[in-house]
Amino acid sequence: MSSGMMAPMPSASSGPAAEQDTATGSPAANGPPSSDHVDQEKLAVTESAQEVGFFSRRRIFGPVEKPGGDYALLACCLVTGLVDAASFGNWGIFVGMQTGNTVILGLSTAGLPANPYAWLTTLISIVTFLIGAIFTFRTSAYISPEGPYSNRLWLSTLFLAQGFLILISAALATAPDLIPQNPGNTSRTTPEPRDVLHNIRIVSLLPPLAFQSGMQIASSRLLGYNELPVNVLTSTYCDLMGDFRLFALNNVKRDRRAAAVVLLLVGAIVSGWLMRSRGGLPSVLWISAGVKILTGLGMLVFMPVARTEEKSEKIG
């Protein structure tokens, strides 16, 4: 009788063990994964947007997913074409392509080109570009040591700050008789005025424009897209030709490099015709500022919340 009564005891003791495995979400040693464990993982991924409020501190200052950063940098390539074409067309120097400025600086020692302030404008552009780059690297390391992706607000601020610097330049260029510039509403045969390059005030817009260009290329490095240097195309052309999968159907880095070339060229073409239009230089800068500010706002609003952190907190 006693042995018969003791027989059910092993099955009764195994019941809590099975329940414990299910509660902890760990599968049995020799069984398939628990359905509760799988459901919990799915819940952590699909409910992250619902649990993190749109205006919550956790969302604004929290991490974001990396996909999408390349679109912001491609927008920067378009702006580079717009702004560098305008600065070269008006003042004979660049604010982003510092290789060209270095060459012009060297030529200026021999009085070439016929620009009396070439040495000054190129030096100002190079120095403020470097300051913008080092400022971005050091500030980002202090505010977001784990990288811009770990802080949504700082990531968007990188691009918003660039946009506001161009916005300031656009406002200054719009003020009448303040910044020397080529007149708008001209044709392809209209000769360029010579007095622009002989006016020392051409240096006025260089600091904010070159500073934001330094921020721009530093941001491309911080975001981890080395195939998108955003300010230059020399390395992009080289990397395209060195890609052994250049003609493969699926080649993301090739696609980004090719898009960067096209967008920078399109920006330069649009910039040239805008400067010929009634809007002139200010129209180029207003549009460039708008692109940068919209890029920053887009990253602030649309970048998805990082799922890895949500998942670890839910399951842990």
C-alpha cells in the first residue's frame, strides 16, 4: 500500500521543475525552445516603439539603429556640390574640398591665380575647416562616448548645427551690399565682375561655411561610413575602380559611392544655374541650409529606436 502511494511522487516533483523552466524562459535540457521564450523575444522587438514614448527622455537621448545614417550623408554630398560650387564660382576657393585649397594656397605664393586674397581666403578656409573637424570629434567623444548612434539628440544636432551655420551665411549673403558676390540674373556669356575678388570682405562667409564642412566630414567618420567621405570624390573614384565586385548586382558600398558622385555633381550643376538665376548666391545657401536642417530633423524624428537594448532589458 505504501509503495503504491509513493509511486506518483516523482511525477509530482517534476511538475514544478517544468514550470520553473517555463517561467525563466530557458528551454529544457533535451527539449525544444520554449514558446514563451520565443514570444518574449518577439515582444521585446515589436513593442519597443510602443513602450518608448515619442517625446520621452529615453527616446530623445537613447540609442538609435544604424541603418539610415547613409541617407543623411548622401544628402551632405548634395550640399557639398551646392556650397563648394558657389564658393568657387564667387570667390575662387573651396570650403569643403581642402585639397583644392591647398593647391591654390601654393599657387598664391607665385601670384597665381589672379586673386590678391587667395592666400588669405584659402588659409581661413583650411583653418576653420580643421577647427570644425576637431570640435566635432572632441565634443562627440565627450557627449556621446559610445558614438553618435547612442544618443539620438546628439546625432541630429550634428546635422542641425551644420544647417544653422549655412543659414547664418545665407542671411548674411542676402543682406544688400554686405558680402561681395557675383550678381544673379545673368547668362552664360555674361562676364564675371573683377571687383569681387579684390574686396577683402569675401572672407566673411568662409568661417561658418568651412566650419560646417569640417563638421560634415567628421560626422561621416563618426557614423562609420568611410565609403562616403562627403567632401571629396578622389578617394571615392579610386575605391570604385578598386572594387572587384563593381558590376555585382548586390553591392551596397558600390551603390553608396556611385550615389555620392551623382549627388555631388547634381549639386554643382544646380548651384551653377541658381547663381545664374535671379536668386543668385543667397538662393544656393538657403536651399543648402534647408537640406541640412531637414536632414537633422529627419534623423531626430524617423531614426528607429535601437532594438538590442530593448530586447536585453525585456528578457533580462
